[in-house]
Amino acid sequence: MALKPTTSGFRVPPAVFMRLTVLALLLYGLAEAQRASIAVHWWNSRWFWAALAALIAATATVAWRARDRGHILREKALEAAVIERTAALDRERQRERERNKILELLVSNEPLATVLGAVLRSLGSQCPGALCAILLKRGDRCHVAAAADLPGDWLSALQVPHAVPFEVWRTPLLNQHPLRSPAWRLFASELTSAGPGGVYSRPIVQSEGQPAAILLFYPNGIVAGESDARFTEAGARMASLAIEHSRLYDGLHFQANHDGLTGLANRAVFEERLECSLSEARVLGRHPAVLFIDLDRFKAVNDEFGHRVGDLFLRDVASRIGKAVRPIDTVARIGGDEFTILVDDVKDATEVSEIVERVLNAIRKPLLTDGHEIGLSASVGIAVFPDDGTDTDTLQRAADAAMYCAKELGRDRAQTFASRNDTLDRARMEEALRIALREGYFVVHYQPKVGVDRKLAGFEALVRMDHPVHGRIPPMSFIQVAESNGLIVPLGAWVLDEVCRQIAEWQSRGLNPVSVAVNVSNVQICRANFARSVEDCLAHHGVASSSLELELTESLLINAEGVAKEQLLALRGLGVQLSIDDFGTGFSSLSYLHRLPVDSVKLDKSFVQSIETDPLANRLVRAMIGVAQELGLNVVAEGVETEGQRDVLLAAGCSLMQGFLFARPQPAGAVEQFLLPCVGTVVPAVAPTVVPAVAPAVVPTMDTDLLQLAAAIEFSGDREIEAALV
């Protein structure tokens, strides 16, 4: 800061004045000496030298004091300049701190009102005496985004349509008089208290969005100065930055949480709100419901009219659904033509039905576009908490399954998850499988395989589900479901591990070693690491590979290429025995049979059970046995239940058999008697006389629903597991 001393007029410094005075006295003395005729000897005068000394001393004193006074004045001026500069730096630091505070609020994504409030507080500290406000233009009205100590009637007056002059949004206006200016007439007419004496306004420049402005209101007698204009300009820049940041953040936040086409909530928002609703429902005892909506034949609309019309239809349908539900409900688009609705806190099923009916009626209304009238319908699935599920995933899967049920029943309708049918039973079984894997409900039973002399030749491991509520569930009720959803992989891995563990336990107790056959799904064999996982399991339990046999489906004969064939060869290299299960029921191909590294085939029980009465079945069995023996393969006949069937099989050359005639599938502890050395590994001809009594075929603990489920789910011909209930 430069120092600028000022003078009121010409002023002679004291030192110069004293020098001039001494010179004048000397000249005066010389003149007097000349007049007195002593000019030649004036320097010998005592008076002269005394006067000269006095004058010199006085001159020196005055000069010294003048010098000291000059130093003091300069020090005071310097001190004042330092104080002024320090104050200016403090003010600048304060403004910097306030700017940093505003930027921190922006970085932390605080609400726009909070950031603009900080801008106004900073501006108010720099413009004392002024009341500040930030306005956002919305149509013909003003929204007061932030205000500092403005009276209530002023705030109300600012929000009156057209109360703020149009020029405020376009150019800075200095020292306006609201009470006298016609442009502020509407504003002044709404005031009930004393109005402002003057207004200074500055527009907030933005790249996009609605106009905005900063207003400074001054009382009577105070006007905006140059510094106020400078500070307001800086405040306008900060406000512009805050508004722009808020607009961009809100846009990104909306895009992250909403569907770009319809503007509805997306899956993430829907699941978050559903989780919150379920948390409240558990505490307050409410019953929220999930509706899953799928538009019927919407692909035909896209194919016939194009995707532009399809998008238009989706936006229109989204708008209709939003108007059909209650304000507290949440509508989301989770896929191409799929919508979900969270119906929060319904009183009963009647209220849900009314909402669903309104939604269906809204969707049924035709859409007129490009001269075409397009009609559409929807299928709706309904799941209600807690009857159909207690968590978000379960409820959504239940609603999805109910929706597919509605489609199967003819479309253009709603279906509740509580209405049972095959589709819903599959959904329930999928959930039961997940729980059973997690809670350990599965068990392995073993059925003996015997030779021609009824001696034990091995076991087949068969998995069962022991449900704590529904009792024992046979494999025919869940294997196909597990294969369709991929749960067969963890289930198969558990069965393999359990069988190897059991073999190791039998061997550690000195029981006779036998091989155990385990059923393997095509899903498992097509995984690139399957053979390695089998090798690791055998090594982990210390079981020889010859003790394990893997039963494959016959369809693998056709599809055993690529990864599947590599895995079969790798398993054969480990020394694991391979057999083809249910031989003769699938897509048999003898040309493939001799190429696969298999050791044996198992005749399907459908041939064995009719071998006594059906001559064609008898001839087919003999032919299959002959082909297998010619190829060097062992033959196992499953499902042998009578002595007559056994005799026919023996006559046909079948050396290994398995069925209820010898023993039913039983837990590991029940079949250990066949491994004892004292028994001689002979399986008795009549199983009931030796084998302990087993449970009846229909388990009383299973409810009617699961019995219907077991009857409803049928296996395809290329995959059938032992279906007996034990």
C-alpha cells in the first residue's frame, strides 16, 4: 500500500529557515560594521562572535528538533500504513476462509440452500448495513433460495408473480428505489412494514438453467459503494458455481437412481426402499406388497412399429402406472418391459387387488400414435410380506414367479404368489434348495448293487432332502430344479465330498472296501475344473480313485465334445470308473458309445420292470446286454423288484443288479452290516427279513403342497434319478 502524504500549502522546513536567518544576521552585521567604519576589523568584535555562536547553537537545536519531529511523523505514518495493511490482510484472509468453507460445502455435496446461505453470510460480513437475498427465477415467480435477516413480508412480496423487475435477471442495477420506482410497484404494494430505501442487484451468470440474481437491500440514507459492487460480483461468482454444481450433481444423482427413458426409479432405488419398508413392517406389523409387471407381447410392438414407438409406449405406460398407484407407493422400471411396484402398508388383499386392477386398466388403454391405435396388456405377479417372503430377494422372486404364472394362465391378469401351481412350486423349491444347502438339510442314502451270487458289488449314492418341516423330499422333486438354476453344482460337490468322507470312514474302521457310484449332472461335467475338483476331493479324504464311480446321463453320448470330453478323459486318467445311467431311454448312439471312456452301462428300470410281461422289452434288454458285452462294458440292471425279473436278467447274461428285491436305499449306518467281514458281504434275497424296517413310501410329515409338488415336477427322458420315498 503506497503512502501519499498531503500538504495544505508551501511550507519552509525549519532547518532551511534557520540557515537563512544566520545568513541574514551575518549580512546585517557586515552592513553595520561598514556603517560604523570598522568593516576591516568586524571579525574582531566580541559581539559578533557571541551572536554568531548563539545563532549557530539555536540553528542546530531547531534543526535537531525538526529532524526528530520528522522521524516521529514518518513512524506514525508507517505504523498507520502497517495497521491498515494488516487489517486489509485480515479481511482478505477472512474472505479466503469463507470461500474455502463454501468450497468445502460444495465438495461434500451439501444442499444448495446451505451453500447459498454461506455465500450470503460471507457477503453480509463484507457489506455491513445491507440485507442480502439470492433469488432463482421459476416461471413468472421468484424462489428465494437464501436470505439473510429479511423481514417476512419482504420475502412474501418477492415471491409474488412479476414482483421483481425483468432487468434484475439481465444486468446489474445500482441504487434502485423500490418504494418510488414503477418497476418495483408490485413488490412495494405487498409490503406491510417499512420497505428498503435502496436495492442493488447483480445477475448470477450460468451456462444453463433458470436465471438467478443477488439482491442487496439498504435502509434509507445508505447507498451501495464501489466495494459493495466488487464484493457482490465475487459473491455472484460463488453462487453461480454453487448453482451449477448443484444442477450437475442433481442430474448425476437422478441418472444414477432413475431410469433414463421413463424417469422412474431404477432397481437400486426400488430395492433400497423395499428394504426400508420391510424394516418398518417388522417393527410396526405392516404388510407391504411387491407387484411385478411384465407387458404382454411388447416385442411385437417394437417389431411392427419400431423402437421409437416402443419407447413412446413405455414412457406412456410408466406415466399411467404412476397415476394409478398411491403417492406413498414406489414405481420402478427394472428391465425392458418390466416394472415393479412397492405397495407400502396395505390393509388387506382387497386393497392390493384394487390397486392392481387400476394398474391393469390403465395399461389396457390404447395408445394413439402416427394414426395407429396400439393396444397392450400386462401380467402382474403379487407377493405380500411376510406370507410370501421376509426379505427383499425372496419377495421379488416370489412376485416374479407369480407373474410368470399369470402369463401361463392366459396373460392380461394378476396372480398372487399364494395361488399354488407348478410354476410357483418350482420357485418355492428353488428357495428350499438354497436354504437346504445353507442349513445342511441334505443326506445321502446308499443302495447296494449285487452280483449273480447276491454278493455285494458296490453302492449307489442317492441324495435326499430332510426338511425340518416338510419331512423327506425325494430327488425327483428338486434335481431338475437344481439343474435349471445352477444349484446342482454346489449340491453335486457336497454329495461327492460326503461320499468320499464316508468311504474314508468305512476304510478307517476296517470294513470291506467297495466302490460307490455317484450321479453327475451334465452341468457339472461341462465345467472346466470338474476333474480337478474330483481329484482334490479324493486326495483330501485319502480315497483311492478305484473306490469312486461316476454315473453320467445318456445324453452326454451325443454332447460329449469340447470341455465335456476333456473332463471325461481326465477322469478316466485318474482311474475313476465311469458308467452311463438310464441306458436306452435317451438319445442312444452306439457310434458314440464306443468312443467314450466308460466302464459300464445301467439299464433303465422301465425296461426291467416289464421284462417278464413284455416280449419286446425282453428282446430289447437282451440286445442291449449283448451290445454292451461285445463292447467290453459291464451291465447293471436297476429297479429289480421280483425274483422273476432277476431270473430273466441272469438268463440274458446280466451280472450286476440293483433294486428293492435286494435292499432299499438306506443311510450309511444301516448299510454297514453289508460291509462286515462276518456277514461275508452276502445280501439276503428277501430284504425285509434282514434289512431294518424303513419308512413308508408316502411320508406323513410332508404336507399336501409338497406332495403335489413332487407329482407336478417330472424329469425329461434323459435324466431320471431314483424316485423312491424312503
